[in-house]
Amino acid sequence: MSGWLAGGAAAGESVDVEGPSGECFYVRGREDQPLLLVGTGTGLAPLWGLVRDALGHAHRGPIHLYNGAVSPAGLYLREELRGLAARYTHLEYTASVLEGAPDDDAIPGSLDRLLKSRLPNLTGWRVFLCGDTALVQSLRKQVFLAGASMRDIYADAFVPLAS
């Protein structure tokens, strides 16, 4: 889409836009409920919008945002997320990497192990999972076993296009 907008769309051309079609977007209500947002790679994109919506609608419960990538180069929006976490005391941002030397505050290791060690009990939490299909499926099971209700687990698995 962005390639077409930058190089193929003509000035003044009409574009039709639809609302979110996945499950990872903020819905008002239950403003005190803790939120867990977990994204890998470009799976951070819907969570970036979700966390800004939650904060914009005065969500009061804790918000924990975990972003994972293969290497530090795959992490993006770090400064923006650090800035939001500094401004909102109930928002915690954690980055993790699988390979390479972690830089700054990125934690080495997998997201599933990191979540299991930091948030072993997710009873009462609303959970949003976005990114790699296999990891999203694995995390859905893990957060359910940690106590999250199936009705409070939302997931958008990103399936790569066939080349």
C-alpha cells in the first residue's frame, strides 16, 4: 500500500478506506482492566495504534507492551514507545531480540519465555497478540494457560504472502 501511495497514486485520486478488519484494536470499556500487548516484527503496527487509542481514551489499568524481533535492527518505534512509557506511568514497554547482541534496553531471548517469567498469572487481563503466525498461536495457548479468558484474547497472525 505505501509503495503505491508513494509512487503510483495520483494527486487527487480517490481512495476507499475500511476500518480495522483484524482483532487487535482498542474497544472502550473496562478501562481498569490490565492490557497485555505482544507483537513481533511488523506486528507492532496495530499495537502502536491500540496503545495510543487506549491512552487517548484514558485507559487506567496497567498496559504492558512487549515487542520482539530477530535482531535489534528489527525493532522500531522504540523512542516513541519509550517516550510514551515515560509519560504514562501505567504503560510498560519491553523490547526483546532473539539474535545478536542486544543494544540499549532490549532483552535477549524469546518473547514466550520472557512473558512466562514476568507475567505468570494473566487472570483478568485482556491480551492482544500480533505478528508471526507460529508465535501468535503458541502465545495464545500460553496466555490462556496463564489464566487469560479466551474471550479476552485477541490475535492477528501475519501470514506472509506467497512469492
